[in-house]
Amino acid sequence: MNNDLITKSNEIIQNKKNNGTYLQNQVVAALIANRMSNFEEDKIDMKFSLNRNELLNMLHKGKGGKDYDTIEEELHNFNSTCVLTWKEKYEREDGDFTYRVVSMPFFKNLAYYEDTQGIEAEWNPEIIPYLRALSSCYTSYTLTDYLKLNTSHSQVLYELMKSYLGQGYITLSIDDLREKLGCNKQKTYKVFKFFNQKILSKDIAEINEKTDITVSITKQIKDTDGKTIKSLLFEIKSKNIKRAWLNEFPTVLLTETEYNKLFHGDLNISLVKQCMYKLHQYLTEHPEKTIRNHYRKIMEYYNAWKNEAQWEQLTLNRKQVQQPIRQHGTISREPSYDLEQIKKDTHNNTEIKGV
């Protein structure tokens, strides 16, 4: 069982009409990930029990102090207040379609015992289909990424952006976005400038920094006055999509996270470039070979060479005599390198290039 994966129907995510509190959302996410992920149809554990410390551990929170007291307060009325509401298309008996608003709790029953801090719960069977990958219209994300978010509206925006990751973009009206993020009742946020400063820009920055996707927005102006912002175009990209980042090594594919680890961390960039060259050369000369994880292979080279003095004396000129390199305790002959050229190329290519 993958106890870090959360799966929800896109219908729920994209048409949700209410948002739980920040802590409620965390609790539901943790219980979905830890109690429902990848279960088989004939092995559904509808009833389960755990204690408060186990739940706090799922939430990566401490077992004392404020977190301990807050979770107890939340659990007292959790099942009556944590209700999922969404809008869906519905077919009547006569064949006509309409839209209806549906509300249901996540749990059929949920009890909290004050003396033992025990929790007993039973999933609502009617909500199960919306929390499982029953079709192609679903979204999955990790509990680890979700728990990094610090507000209820950043939680909602992250889920929403993840649900549109497959198509890469979505246009939302400002009014619709305010409603989805639960900010439509505050007068301050009716002005886009303040809504953007206090909510939207901060949520996007947090998502871009802490999760597996990056989000950017383009403002779309309303035609009537040429000033009012009517809607926003969101562009969503996955940090886990592998691509070539450096033009000189087109066969070496890395995710954005992997690229940043190599070029924006504490590694010796000149040596990193040399390792990338070695991998690129191998892939070019052996197209029939498959190396799935290019980052891991680069790090294998790096760790084998980082303490060897010879690597700094090599040149990229393959016509020159190859010099022996000690690799994992053995001597092998590798192409030579020009260190100064590597440093020059590195200086010109360390910025992340767009797609």
C-alpha cells in the first residue's frame, strides 16, 4: 500500500463549493492516504480506528503542545462540520440534464474518546467512488507535498492546478477563482489588487517552491474598459517531467528538481558537466542502450570521481590520448576533458532555460 498517495475525482476538485478548515483538510488527506490508498475492491476496510498520536504522526506534527490540543478540539465536531459539497451535472428520469449541488460527509460515523484519545471511524460508502481512480478523470498527489502547504486556500489551489496538469492550462474568471478559494465573502478581496497580493500570489509562490508543480498566470483584460482584469490564464507544469536542459547534452534528460540539485546546490559544477558529458557520449554511441535514471547515473560518476585528482587534468578533446581514471576501485580509460572550457560553458549555461 502506498500510504502517501491521495486520489480524488476531478469532478470533486473542480466543482467543489465549500472548503474545510486548514486542519480538517489535513486530517482528511492523511486518512485518505493512510487508510484508503490502493485498496482492493473486496478488501475495503470501511471501519478503522487509531489514536490521536498516530494521527499527529500522519500529519508530521508534534505529539504535545498546541498541535495536541488543536487536534482534540477539531475532532469534537469533525464529522458535523467537515462536509464535502460540490456541483455536478445530473440526468433526470425524462432524459433532461440539470445541475445539482450535492453535500455529504466523508465519514458515516466518527467518534473520539477523550479518556483514551482514540478515534473510531467508518467511511461514508457514497463518497468512496469520488476518492478512487475509477476512471481517467481523477487526480493523484502525495500527502508529503500537500502537508507542506500553509493555508486552506493554497491547499485548494494546489488540488485545482493538479487536476488540470494533464492539459497544461486553465482559464478561470476572477469571481470563480475567489469562490473556489473561499475568498468571495471578504470585501477586501473584491479588489483584484488586494486579492492578488494577499492570497493568489502568495499561494502560487508557495506551490512553486514546495510542491511537484509550477504555476504561472497571465492576466486577461476585460474589453469594455481596457483596464479591468476579467480572468486569469493558469499555466501548469510538472517538475517531474524529464527534458534536456543543456543544448550541448541533448540526450541527458532531467526533471527540474534534479537539474536544480545538480546546478543550484553544493556540487562542483565543473565536475557535474564532465559527468553529463560522459553520459551523453555513452548514450550517443550506444543508442540501443537504455538508462532510465540519468540523474542517478550522473551522481554515480560524480561520487566515483569527486575525490580523484585526475578529473581536473582531463580535456574534452577525444583525439588526445585518453588517461586512466580510477572508478569504484578499478582503472578504466575515459575520454579526456578541457577543464577551462567546461568552466566557461558552465558559466554560460547554468540558468534554467524555458521549454
